[in-house]
Amino acid sequence: MLAFSAIILTLAIAVPQFAQLVGGPIAFRSSLVVATGASLSSFANVLEDGLKMEWAFFGFVLGTAIILLGLLALTIAVVARERQRRRRPRHAGNMAGGSRCRPRAHAQASAGRSHNVLAGREATR
């Protein structure tokens, strides 16, 4: 009984940590809803099973419903953020590892030189 309540309470701690990794204020707020529901369910489970208060079952059911709605909102927030991140246009040079834009004058000036990185000096061809 206490182990199950502890696992539910661990969920209340772990979900906001996950939401911080994913990022975004909407994801974090929905994770706080999940944490609230998990805390309520954990407390209600201790009351119901530990202290034999049968009416606390309704608190457990309410907390579980809050958890499910919060997890649904968190899932939608994570998917929406990922879609938004993937829709941003990227320059072809960025995907290949180059710079975003290289001025033409700089490109023409450095075309005749190669850099000797190990020696720390420029070498002309």
C-alpha cells in the first residue's frame, strides 16, 4: 500500500522534470497538473488503504482522472512543440555543417589561401 503510494508520488516528481527537458511553458504547466493529480491520488490512497476510510476512494479516482487529463495535455504540448520545431526553415548550409551565409568578398579572398591549423599560420598555395 505504501509502495504504491510512493510510486504515484514519484510520478508527481518525475513528470515536471521531464517537462523541463522537453521545454516550453505549456508543457511545464500541464506537468504541474499531472503532479497535482498524482499527489492527490497518493494521499487518497494512503487514507483509503492505510486508515480504512472508504470515502477517500473518490479522491483517488478524481486524482487519477486529473493525471490522465494532464498527461493528455502534456502529450499534445510535446507533439505540437516538436512539429513547430521541425517546420522552421533551415538553410542548406546549416544542415551540411557550413555557416549560415558567407559574404562573397570573404569567399573570394580566402579562395587562394589554405589555413594550416596545426602550425597556427596561413600557407599560400
